[in-house]
Amino acid sequence: MSEGDLFEKKAPGYLWLDAEFSSLDLETAEILQVALMVTDANLKRIAPPEQDINLFIKRQDDRGISPWVKENIPHIVRGCLGPDAVNLGDAEVRLCGYIDRTMGPIREQPGDRPLIAGNSVHNDWHLIRRLMPGILNRSHYRLLDVSTLKTQWTDFWGRDVPPKADPDFIREYFPEAHLKEDMDQHNAYFDIQASVAELAYYRKHLGMKKG
């Protein structure tokens, strides 16, 4: 093994992805909202905010949506029933097109592709694998789960989690954020930007230095 084999290339980008779903049963849940934004490994935008993807998935009614979702995030349900919602197939085409525009053609080796990133992103990955497999064909085999750092921040360092629901916190640690006044937690587009800010916070306060 050569010395170069011991080091991996920097990821070409992070696919910040979040979805809101109809229930917590990931084997049967459906996607209600999906958002996607791309940054480089330094958490700088690769594309301007107006190119970010933020879609509600069209539904005919609210049947099959869990009582918790109906009670706690009714605005997501309304978005799915509204005139701007799109069907799942169209959403996948738009998400894949965005990745291709920002990251270029699909790279032959999965290890050369961008990482899907976010909080508890394994849940989103599970639904994407089942319902939007084209995204997985464009992504790395690893996931960047900010929740891993969160648990170590609280369990090992004994610190309180940062206030990622606070728009001022998000703008401080992710100055390129594009937030709307009517957005908060449990909105996929808000959440991906909060996840970028949270990762930037941990990088700063855990003393992670660039190699």
C-alpha cells in the first residue's frame, strides 16, 4: 500500500437533503416534501439560492398521513394539496437534474460522488432509496449525518445543542442561508440550511482544523 492510499480525496460536494414524510414507518411512508441544496466541503454554496430545490409532493387527500403529521405540521399537508405540488416522478427528475447541473455527469466510481448530508439523514436515505433511486446513483456510498456530531457534543463533551431553530443562529454560521419568514423546523428547506449551520458550529467549537 502506498502512502497515497492512506488518504482519501476531499468530497466534491455535499448534497444537503431533507424530506418530510407521511409517517415514521419508513417501509410504507410517503414523501410529503423534499428539499435539496449543494455546498462544497467547506460549506460554501455551489449554486445560488434561486436554484435550490424545495418541492411538495402532490396528494389527492390526506388519507395515509399519520395523526402526528396532521396535527404538528399541517402546513406541509396543505402544501401537498396545493396547486404548486408536483408528482413524485417529476420531483425525482428535478432533483437529479439539479445534481447533474451542479456536480456534473455521474462519476463512474461511487467514492468520487458527492455525499448526501443532513440531520438523521439515514431516514431520508431510506425513503430516497425506495422512492427516488436516481438520486442514489449520483451520490457517495457514505452519508454525512450531522446528528452523529450532535450526540457526541452532548454525550461526550456534555454541552447543550446549538439553537439551530433560530434563524439568527443559521445566518451566523451559514451566511449564505436563504430563509423565509414563514419557515421553521419541520420544513425541509429550512432544515437543510439549519443542518449546514449546525455542522459549521461543531467544526468551529470542536476545534476541527483543515488538513
